[in-house]
Amino acid sequence: MIIIAGYTRTDADKRDSTVEAFRGMVGRARAYDGCIDFSISADAGDPERVNLFECWRDQATLDAWRKIAKGQRYKFRKVAVNLYRADKAENGHPPASAAISPTGLRR
């Protein structure tokens, strides 16, 4: 599984139109075989931040998508994105051993 998570920054008065410009690409990605999730969304706490999240079945699927994605071309002020790889995913609740206490420490 491949997860890409991060954000970009744009002018506050352009953020919503920037997110809207990617609506078509989000729909195409979500319909693409091997896409588990794909989101480009306005941040709830920062009017200049656009959040990015992608989750793909595997690297081959992501590579194939990238060849045809053809998203909007924007020049963002800042881009901060990380790529994560995992060989399995958990559905539902995490095991008790992974529970986080209210203080933020593992139990």
C-alpha cells in the first residue's frame, strides 16, 4: 500500500477555487482501479492550506495513475508531501496493544 499525505499553501482567497479546480481529478482517481482513497481538501484550521491525501494499492498502480492523471497546473507557494509504504493495513479498530491513552502515551 502506498500513502501520500501532505499539503500545499496558496492565498486564502484562492484556496476554495484551487480545491474546486481539482474536483474532476479527484473523481477520476477514486474511480481508478487500485485507488483506495484520494482527497484534495481545504484545511479546517488554516485558510491558506490545501490538504492532500492519496492511498494506492501498490506502486505499479500509482505509477500507472501518474502517467494519465493530468491534474490542474498550479504554482503553489509551498508543497510539503510525504510518501509512506506499508505491506498491510488494519481495518476497524487498532489492537488493544496499540491503544493511545488520553495523555497520548501508548498503554
